[in-house]
Amino acid sequence: MRTGPSQEEIRRQNLGALLRHVHLRGATSRAELTTALGLNRSTIGALTADLASAGLVSEAIPKQRGRGAGRPSLVVRPESARVHAWAFSIEVDRLQAARIGLGGVVLDRRELGRPRGLVAAETAPLLAGALKEMRRAVPPGTIGVGAGIAVCGMVRREDGLVRLSPHAGWVNEPIGATLATELGADTPVVVANVADVCAFAEHARGAAAGCDNVIYLYGDVGVGAGIIAGGRQLTGHGGYGGEVGHMVVNRHGSPCECGSRGCWETEIGEYALLKAADRPEAFGREAVLAVFDAADRGDARAQTAVRQVGDWLGFGVGNLVNLFNPEMVIFGGTMRDLYLAAAAQVRSRLNSVALSACLEHVRLRTPQLGNDAALIGAAELAFERLLADPLDAS
Amino acid sequence: MRTGPSQEEIRRQNLGALLRHVHLRGATSRAELTTALGLNRSTIGALTADLASAGLVSEAIPKQRGRGAGRPSLVVRPESARVHAWAFSIEVDRLQAARIGLGGVVLDRRELGRPRGLVAAETAPLLAGALKEMRRAVPPGTIGVGAGIAVCGMVRREDGLVRLSPHAGWVNEPIGATLATELGADTPVVVANVADVCAFAEHARGAAAGCDNVIYLYGDVGVGAGIIAGGRQLTGHGGYGGEVGHMVVNRHGSPCECGSRGCWETEIGEYALLKAADRPEAFGREAVLAVFDAADRGDARAQTAVRQVGDWLGFGVGNLVNLFNPEMVIFGGTMRDLYLAAAAQVRSRLNSVALSACLEHVRLRTPQLGNDAALIGAAELAFERLLADPLDAS
């Protein structure tokens, strides 16, 4: 008979499970780990000792002692200051860079404006420059696990090539490979779509923790979604699943940058809102927020625009609820602002479009990780290798 | 350290893996099983002996001897005549019942007309009657693993309740529980949506074998989809995922039986085609096929109808390709006929709606299992328990 996984394989799996637990949940007592992982006390002790000697976790006696008479259970923490990933977010009009500690802690960050039209070969040196600047403040003896990049565009799963980012003006841009060349062989680089990494982060440690069927809508100029189905990210065959912004909802609608017509993002994207608010010359996140502000202050034109675009938001969410039967929809990026400003329209249209069985358990939420979701999610891309095999990758 | 799965657990997993292999692939030599399952010859021999003594497989020397000088490898076959599941398909205007042997062989079948409006309490006795009739021809000593039902409607995952089947006129019909009462405790009953079971069957042993991202469109009066994402069935939170017929594609379109307006099935369902062909009083599968026949014979009105409805078919498939990035779309039920009659329109509209990255690997196919997919898929629901633990369930 085959003997199943070897002791060594099981040990690696358990090391990964323990490290993942404290990475996602934070400081955890040995007693809680025993229950959570279904392992006995001595195994937890041995695993923790291995992770501690690799510099990945630390153990301490908790300050608050319980009422029990016994020894307090040691608390295991991720070594957030010592183990880090580099995280980047490439947005239409800005670049973000951060150093994220194990446990999802933002240790340092930079933000740069991004001239429109900057290609990968021009963007990578800016990201590498931000990294090098942050690296000066990193104490010696730390462990870097690599870098993750979130991009507002379609990313090929097999190699991280950005196939298309219409709003950033990118076609087939190898940003991952270009940045990897800048950073050197000891810093592996992983690339993914921004909505996918936000969904991953909110599912791992945010609003959707514990939910197996989630749609995370992300809006900036365009609109995308990260989709969790049955507890796993929906990637599709090439990595392009979740292009909800290009679901055609208005067959005779406006031309879309993708070449089609009446795509959902032509009705709910940045330009749709600004045009409806009679500000067709404006662009950018500030201009979008100004419309919500104006609506809030009673500007009738802005209010009409918000209601109209909010109605289309609810319409498309209704379609997605029928297709995916999620238990949660999260509104991120500018979709958060739109949802908050037009919740009544969203809910009303959603209720009229969605089937009642699909609607009955769906919760509408805003991101718990706020604007850090993209960076924290990008870091998760890099941490994944460490969590899969802690002692090999560290 | 935890010792991992026990020898007994590993043995059960391996028994299931071997039985699943011959169930899906048919007769397989021991040598091929050794390679396919990654187990050594003596383990394969021991597992096969266990399954054979439980009456689930048989072994024989192959008739055709190879060129090699050594002993021929014994061939392991599923005991199709001896191990069976009962399969039922509840369609809008007919009921199908079958006895399906291990390996997916149709051993016997019955078809009954179904008066519209028949509720679960009236339908279950008809199904049970067909089963009892077929049971008379079953030789002694056979093993029945239970029954599966495919329903054109939304099925609650946790208990098989049919929440809604607008075209069959069902709301909250407990067909599974009702049939289980008819059949007795030794025949467990599982219920699922017909598009889901067809997708499962085509993925397991049909056109989509080996494809991890698949959309199976199923049309009768309405339209639904079974979706395979990342190799697994997309069920959604309650089991209602894949309600593509209620993706609204035409906001100002016709009212839908679901209560909404402009749902995809109002543009591509049975009624849309018959109306476009100027046959609004007609209904049923025969009437639909008559339109395709007429178009084939040069009837201009029928040809226009087929082109118009085919265009809407391509439109919706384009949306689904952007959302799911599948590698294959299968057109089943009446969607098969529509696709074959209007392939040029489907392809042309799909190409204009879908993003090029999502399009590049997508293949359009008709079902390999033909009209038996629903019954074979329904039987798979029942076989699943046997395959999960062959010696316990048999």
C-alpha cells in the first residue's frame, strides 16, 4: 500500500497551517492553536519552536493572566517587523508601494503620481526606486519574501503579463518580468488584477472572512471584480475571469474602450458619473469624489447623476447575484463611494432584477481593509510562497 | 506529530480513486491503473481484489494480446449490469426515468408525458411507478446505490427543495423528500438542477473531460447553465448559481416569468423563437424543432427568427465569456439546435462582445452525451456516495 504523505510532508503542511493562522488571525495562544489546527499540544510546541528559530514567529507569556490556576498558554505572534513582502499597486493615476509585515501590517509606504501613458519599462524603475528608498529604513537581519503587484488590468495567470489595461493604456506589458529584472533574482515578483487581490485580502482577513461565495467590485476609471466561488478565487482559464465591467448591459449604449458598446462600466464607471453630473471634461478620483460631495450638499444635478448611476450599479449587481449566488457583495474603490451615496437605488434595482432565492442571504458591504486592500492583497501574493513551505522559502 | 491519514483512510481513498477511474474511463488494464493512480502493482492488485469481492468490478485477461513477451495485464471493468443508480429527469413536458449502470451505461429507460402543472406529490408516484416497472427486469443480486433527479429549476443545495421552476409551475416543491418516501429508506435520493448535472456529466465523461473552466448552457422553455470553475461545480451560496437565463440583457425587453424584464431567456428561450417565427400560439420542443426545420428548408421568416435569436445567444455568451473566462461553452437542450442553426450569428456576436484575451482559447461545442446527459448526470449524483467510499456504501 502507498503510505500517504511522509512525516516530513505532514510537518511542512502543519508548519504552513500554523504560520497562516497567525498571519491571518494575529497573536494566538498555543491552546487556541491546538483547537484551531486539530493538533496536540506537543506538536504545536514543536512546530512553533521550528518557526521561531527560523525567525518567523515569536512566543511570549501573555500579560493578562486568565482565572485558571494552571500555567498561562504561550502566545504565538507573527514576526511582523522582521518578515516582510514588498507590495505595489499600479492604478490609473497613481502608484503605491509599501513594505508589509507578516500578519498584514503596513510597515512603510510611498505614493507617487503616475503620468498617464507610462509603460511598464518606465513604471518598473519608479517602483524599484520607491522600494530602494524604503529599504534604507529596514533593520538588518530581516527576511524579505518577494514582491506582489496589483494592476488595474487583465493579467495572464501563467506569467503575470498585463494583457490589457485600457484605462492605463497598456497592452501586453510584462511589468512583473521588468520589475524582477530591476530587483534581482532574490526578489520573486507576482502580478495579479487589483480586484482579485482585494477580494483575496477581504476574504482572508477582512469583511468576507468565513464567506465562501463573494463578489468584490472594484471601481476606478473602469470596473472589475474579484470573485470567490466555493471558497476559491475564480480565475478562469487564462486568469481573466471577473471582467464584470465588460458585461454588456445596454446593447445600444455608449462605446466602451474595449471596443464593444454598452458595457457595464460605460454606465457606472468614472466617465458615466461625471458625464451624468454635467462634468464631461473632468476626470480622476478627486473629480468623482467632488460629485458625491456636491450631491451630499444638495446639488440637484449631482444627486440625479448619483441616482442614475446607482440604479445601473444595482442593475448589474442583480445580474451578478443571479449568476453567482454570492452571500456577500463588497463595494471597493469608487464603487464604495457610489454605493454609499446611492444605497437606496442600488438595493431597489437589485431587488427588482435578482431572483428571490438568490437574494435571500446576500449581504452588501464596504471593504473592511479600506484603501489598503490592494497593497495588503498584493503582499499576500508574495507571502503565499512562504506560507506554502515556511522553512524552505524563508 | 500528527501521523496524517491512517492506512485505512488511505485505502478507502485509493479504492474510491480506482473505482472512479473505471467508472469514468471504462475498462482499464492494471498496468494503466498503476500509472494513472500513481500506485504500485501489488497495491492495484489488492484494491481490485477488494472491489471485485464487493461485486463492484470484474477482472479478465484481455482478448487481444500485446506484442510483449510477458503476461498480459488484467483488465478491470466496472460491473455495469450489477451496480446501478436510478436516474430521473423532470422536464417541462415530459418525465424520463432510467436505470444506469456503473460506468454510465443506460440499462433501461422509460419516458412519460407530463401534464403541465403536475406538482411534486403527483410527480413522485409517476417516477416511483416507472422505477417499479423497471425493477421487475433487474436480475437478483444487484446493487442499487440510490436515485438522482435532474430538475429544470432552482434547487436548494442543502436539502434538494425545488425553490422555483417557473415553466413547470413549481414553487418550493420537495420532490426529493417525496420520492424518497415512495422508494423507502434504502434508496437515498439526491436532487439537482438539470444544467448542473449535464455540466457535471460532460465534464466527467463527455465533451469537457479535462477542461477546468466550462459553461454548459441548457435550454428547454427557459435557459440555465451549469458552470465548472477551476475544475469544480459553481454552486453559489444556496445552490442557485448559474441562473444565466435571468441575466438581464435588454432592460426595456419583455416581461419574464421570474417577475423581471428583459432576461436573457426572454430573448433566446422557446417563446422568443416561436414569436419571432410568427408562431406565438405554438409551444413545446416539437414546435421549436419545427422552426429549425422550416429555416433549413428555406422559410424566410423562420430563417430571420433563427438569426435574430442566434444573435442574442451570441450576445449573452459573450457576457459569460467575459465573466467566467471559460475554455469551453457547450450548447445543450434546445440551445444545441439553436447554436447549430445559427452558428455564424453566435460566433459573430460573441466576437464583438467578448474581450479578446477571454476569447482566445474558448471552444464552442455540442454535448457529447447528447440527450442522455441529464439522466447520466442524475445517476452521477447517486454514484457519488459509492465513489466516495466504495465498500461502505455498496
